[in-house]
Amino acid sequence: MSHTYRVTEIVGSSTESVDDAIRSGISRASKTLRNLDWFEVGAVRGHIENGRIAHYQVGLKVGFRLEETDSGTGDLPG
Amino acid sequence: MSHTYRVTEIVGSSTESVDDAIRSGISRASKTLRNLDWFEVGAVRGHIENGRIAHYQVGLKVGFRLEETDSGTGDLPG
Amino acid sequence: MSHTYRVTEIVGSSTESVDDAIRSGISRASKTLRNLDWFEVGAVRGHIENGRIAHYQVGLKVGFRLEETDSGTGDLPG
Amino acid sequence: MSHTYRVTEIVGSSTESVDDAIRSGISRASKTLRNLDWFEVGAVRGHIENGRIAHYQVGLKVGFRLEETDSGTGDLPG
Amino acid sequence: MSHTYRVTEIVGSSTESVDDAIRSGISRASKTLRNLDWFEVGAVRGHIENGRIAHYQVGLKVGFRLEETDSGTGDLPG
Amino acid sequence: MSHTYRVTEIVGSSTESVDDAIRSGISRASKTLRNLDWFEVGAVRGHIENGRIAHYQVGLKVGFRLEETDSGTGDLPG
Amino acid sequence: MSHTYRVTEIVGSSTESVDDAIRSGISRASKTLRNLDWFEVGAVRGHIENGRIAHYQVGLKVGFRLEETDSGTGDLPG
Amino acid sequence: MSHTYRVTEIVGSSTESVDDAIRSGISRASKTLRNLDWFEVGAVRGHIENGRIAHYQVGLKVGFRLEETDSGTGDLPG
Amino acid sequence: MSHTYRVTEIVGSSTESVDDAIRSGISRASKTLRNLDWFEVGAVRGHIENGRIAHYQVGLKVGFRLEETDSGTGDLPG
Amino acid sequence: MSHTYRVTEIVGSSTESVDDAIRSGISRASKTLRNLDWFEVGAVRGHIENGRIAHYQVGLKVGFRLEETDSGTGDLPG
Amino acid sequence: MSHTYRVTEIVGSSTESVDDAIRSGISRASKTLRNLDWFEVGAVRGHIENGRIAHYQVGLKVGFRLEETDSGTGDLPG
Amino acid sequence: MSHTYRVTEIVGSSTESVDDAIRSGISRASKTLRNLDWFEVGAVRGHIENGRIAHYQVGLKVGFRLEETDSGTGDLPG
């Protein structure tokens, strides 16, 4: 049997660290997407205020398994 | 507090110019997505008919802030 | 008139071949997305069990035309 | 039936704008190539003289359909 | 002695499979180019009609050895 | 004789268009750098406010010829 | 507990097809490497003789789990 | 009004962690550059001594807003 | 005198963090390879279970100096 | 006035060195193409026989200015 | 203790060879920058006049260690 | 019959030139690997001491044909 996966792209952010931005993004995604399976880190960026890092922003591709009956409920917008 | 952003990929098109294809794509996305925040231009392509450019097609990644309560309404399909 | 397209990213899989994984992914996407127009193959990966390929996984970007009235029904989740 | 396309690479230039350099390149290519079908924009560069942009140079890949009988007439050199 | 090779870019297409699109493109190129030596696969794309793959399009770079006396006959256009 | 060139990276912005953001960045650079010679466009991004493009931001690499006697005056910071 | 994986790069070849070149490379690797876990396809190339594809060559990264006690036996050379 | 930004490339290092190397680099840059606005992480490398990580080195692009009157004071060398 | 270095590719994993996955991979490699000199981080991925990150996987290229007499002992498999 | 340039891709080879392969390729191209203007080096490869480099192969993109009246004479094949 | 490095981008040129263009660029940079530590070669290009290479241009990233007290003297412009 | 090739990554170095670093790396690899077939140049880097190039370091992928009976002798470590 052949599963199909869907890949969605998000940006997690954190005032603390790169790892925390990753966890924050995954945590938010898991609130509205079922069957989250894997992630891959993309661009790591951040903003600086007054010479200090104000927050980290980490691009993430998140993959999850589509169920045969999925049809648009429980979605992230976009 | 840590916002999470969603990145969606679209292709805007125009018979006029690259800039117009960008604006057209953003305009269409804004009809059904809230909190659009930024975009990034990807591939710029187009079709040629009778030796002239028939239309421009511009790949765009569009980012928008997820609200804590977003759960799949007001979405672009896909 | 300027159409806007939406690009969604999926991973098709198959125990048989690369081509079958492509077809499987497109077939699944077509169940819930209207106006599928084109695809582009990304990463081609797979898993190995007992020294043999257990299944192929093919990343696919799938483009489809947005209708003026699309607003979030008939969507793939995510 | 399976068409084959040929992709040729050119650089269009203009003293006016990026869009004008694209149009200029396509226009020149259409003088000697039949069946131009699509283009894709590559590197966008330019030269500066006296602190102002002297001209824009836009790399373009241009695709056109090969006819079954094409054999080297009506070609761009190179 | 130092040979020089020429690299030309084509797009082979097929309604059947990726492999068939590769073979189709090489076959077409061999009708008008001598001394074809190697190929490399680039982008693999395709079009979808009614939820099924209508045709595959495979970008190919094709290399062939230039003879010392080659001067523009037997060419692919462009 | 062998010239050496220096490449500096800037981001030009504009509320109007991509071309205007390019011109704006080059214009600013030319105020404090001598011998500007060429530019290359990198990432094209922008911000969206209320569903409309608020400004375009275009990454630019700008090259200029170093004079034998250059030693740090008339510089862009950084 | 944290596993470490090793990634080795091979090129599988076949006179038949891309898929066959993938299977051929994995099959050869499995003769001397334990615990093969996944693969990823890289460059797809081939040689042409007399206007026909003589053989396909497919670059593959192959990953396998290192056992705690692995120390250099059962290795592919290089 | 159109701001212009300058992007400078640095490598931050740390004996502790990737995050610490990022912070260390930003901190050093903020000593001599005004208006630091954002950063982007590039290559993450490090050196190993006696089988342990001796230090992490993180490539960073750092962007800052140019003031209209900037003319080369308060600069990082190079 | 000219040293030659060898680059081997591994994937370190951890249930804790990206940094811990890097350290774990380097630590494992140092058990069987002499003269480890540097590393470079590649893809950062991970798996998700029940909406939480189950483990991080970090691709690493690890370089080490070849001794003149190295001939295949003390090797990582593959 | 806006010139258009054509970019052709060749592979120069040499038994001696990388530089000699570049010169050899440019020299061959100049025999049949007018108005050669610039080149850019791509992949640098080579073959090994009996543990020694048998020849170097250097991919080159070569640009030349199209004359308004060019129509397919004096061409490299392909 | 954590050093920070600065990376500056230059283009060295030479009428003789690629290696000479590298050396020429490094030599020029060392006249005004202290503590040069490493370089990395980027794009290798050149200009052609009358069918022969008129000069080579080699893009270089040059890294150097920032001293704690560096504040903008002895700089390359830009 | 289908050969399988193995690709190993090394870094050759030289105090003299880029070409010499390539030859040095290939020469070292040929001492312990049989059937070396081809190489491809990757990153070209180097170190600078007292404003002069102290040594060049050239990344190389080296391919060689696996014999049916290869099982881990005559290997480069790693």
C-alpha cells in the first residue's frame, strides 16, 4: 500500500534559541494537523534590537501522512 | 511570546509585467488569507506566443502569521 | 485576465518504482484538489529493508489554478 | 505523440528596466527561431556608470518546439 | 590531443513515463547531431489533465564531441 | 595590470516596484563608494500590509574597482 | 539512545532504465554493508552510443546504521 | 521613503554551542555597527581536537540600516 | 609537505537537541577514526511522534587527516 | 541600443591542467563563433588512469554578442 | 575565548591564469586588511578579446580575525 | 552487465597551486584505492599567513569501480 504525505512550510520563532524556535513551530503545527511525521530545518534567521537577538525565526518543512479520507478539515490555513 | 508563521506557495500571472504578476498573486492571496506578512519571489517564467510574451508567471512564497485559534477556515485550497 | 496558481508539496510513495510513486501521489492529490495543472519532481528517496528497496518516496510540487471563488473547501490538510 | 523542445540561453539587455531587457531578448530570439514557447529568467545583472545604472542584463532560457524536420536552418549562432 | 565537447539543452516528453521521455529526447537529438556522447537529467516535470498525468517532460543536457571541422551544419536550431 | 574589485552586499527598498528598489539601492551606494562598476540582483522580497505590498526589498551585490591607494575612507559602514 | 548513521555515495548503472540502475546500486551495496536503511537519488546521467542510450548511471547516497561495535570490517572500499 | 540596508558577513565562534557562536558573533558586530536589524545563519562548521568539538564556527549575514549620512565611520574592517 | 584529508558523511541523532545530535555523531566517529580535524553541518531533520519531536537527526561531514601509512584499518564501515 | 548575447555551453579538455582545458575550449569555440565576449567556468572534472590524471574536463559557458543580422551561419553544431 | 571573523568578498584578476588571479586578489587585500586567515574561491569568469582570453576574474571570499579593538581603520572600502 | 562505482570525498592540499593540490590528492588516493576512474572538483579554499597564500585546499570527489569481490581491503579509512 502506498501512503501519500503532505509537506507544509512554517516558520517557528522564539526569543530564546534556535532549538526553542523549532519546538515552538512543531508544537503549533501539531494543534491543527494530524499524523505529523517528520520535519526539516530550512533558513535560520532572526531580528536584532539594541545589539541583541530579539528573536530567532526558523523555517521548517513539516510532513504528515494523509489519510485516505482527508478532505480539508483540521487544516492550517493556506 | 512566540508567533508561528505559515508559508504558502503561489504563482501570480500577468500579461503586462513581472511586477504586475507579483501584485496580482498577492492580491488574490489576500482575498482568503488573513495576516499576510511578507513574500519572496522565486522562479520568474513566462509563455511566448507568436514571438511575443503572452504572460508572465512569478513564483511567490507568501508568509502570514497564524493566530492561536486558526483551524482551517479562510484557507486557500491545497 | 490573470490566473493565480497554488503550489502544494506532497510525497508520493510506492513499493514498485519511481514512476509509480509519482502517479500514486498525483492520484491522491486529485481526490481533493480541483484544477490540477502541473507537477515537478523534487527529491527521490527510499527505504531499504534486508538489502532490498522497500519503498520509493518522491517529493512532488503540484500546481493548480485557483478559482476566483475558492475559499477553503475541498482542501488537502496543511 | 512526444514533442521535443530545445532550450537556448541568451542575455537580453536594456538601458531602461529589467522588464525591457526581458522583452528585448525575446524579441531578438524570435527573429531567427521558430515556435518559441516559454522563457525562464536567470541572473539579473547590470553595469553602473557615474553612479547610475547604464544598462540591465537579464539571463534568459528560451524554449521552443523542435519540428520533426528541423535540421539546422533558421538558427541563432552557437 | 584535447577534444572539445558541446552541451545542448533539450526537453524530452512522453505520455508514458520518465524513462520514455528521456529516450524520446535522446532519439530526437540523435537525428540531427553527430557524436552524441553523454546526457544528464535536469528538471522532471509534467502536466496533469483531469487528475491524471497527461505527459512527462524531462530536461536533458546532451554532450557531443566537436569535430575539428564542424562549422554549423547538421545542427539543432537554437 | 590586474585590477582588484570589491563586492559589497546591500538591500535596496521601494514602495513602488522591483526596479525602483534596485535603482534606490544603487543610488544610495554611489553616494559613498567610488568606481561602482556592476551589480547583480539576489533575493527579491517584500512586506505586505492590509493585503497590499507595502514595500519591495531587493538584495544586491555591488562591485567596484579598488584603487591602489584605497585605504578605508569613503566607505559604507560594515 | 542515539544511533549514528553513515552515508556512503555510490553510482549504480544499468543498460535498461533509471529504476534498474537504482536497484543495481543498492543490490551491490547490500553485499558488503550491514543495516542499510535509506537511499537518496542524486545526479542521473548516462552515455550514448550510436544515438542510443548505452547505459544509465544514477548517483545514490546510501545510509546505514552504525553498530556500537563497528570498526571497519565488511566495508565498501574507500 | 526608501531605506537602504547593508549586509555584512561574519563568522561567530564558541567553545560551547551553535547558539552561543551566533550570539557571540552578533555581540561583536554590535560593538562597531549601528542599527543592526537582522541576521541569517549560513554554514555551521567546527574543529575537532582529541575526538571532541573544540569550537563551533557559524557563518552569519548581518543586515543593518544605512543612515543617509553614513560615510565610513564606526565600521568593521573589510 | 601536502596533507590529504578524507571527508566522511554521517548522521548524528539525539532525543534532546540539535547540538546534542552533533556531539553524538562526532563522539561516535571518534571511536573508530584517527585524526578527526573538522566537521560541517548539513541537513537538520527530525521525526515527530504524538505531536512532539521524538529525535533530531543532523547530517555531518567530518574531515580527518590521512596518514601516509593509512591503509584501511580503524575505519567506519562504508 | 540593446544588444542581445547568446550563451553556449562547451567542455574544454586537456591532458595538462585546468587552465589549459579552459584555453583549449575557448580556442576551439573561437574558430566558428564571432564576437566571443566572456566565459564562466562550471564543473571541473577529469579522468584517472593507472592512478594518474589522464585528462581534465572543464565545463564553460561562453557568451557572445549577436549581430542584428545573425541567422545561423558560422555556428557550433547543437 | 571566542574570536569573530569578518568575511569580505573581492574579485581578483589576471591576464595570465586562474591561480595568478587568486594570488593577485589576496595580495591586494593584504595591503589594507590585517589578520587575513583564509579564502574560498567562488565564480571563475573571464573576458575574451579576438578569440583569446584577455583576463581571468576570480571571485574570492576572504576571512580575517577581528581584533577586540577594531573599529574601522585600515579597511577596504565598502 | 552493470558496474557499481563508489565515490569518496577527499581534500588535496598544496603550497604551490590549485592544480598541484588536485594532483596531490589524487596521488594519495591512488596509493590505497584500486580502479580510480574519475574525479570532480568541489570547494577550492586556502589559508593565508602573513598576507600570502600558505596552502591551497581542494575538495575532490573521486570515483572508482567496485569489483564484485571487494569487501573492505585496500581502503582509505572512513
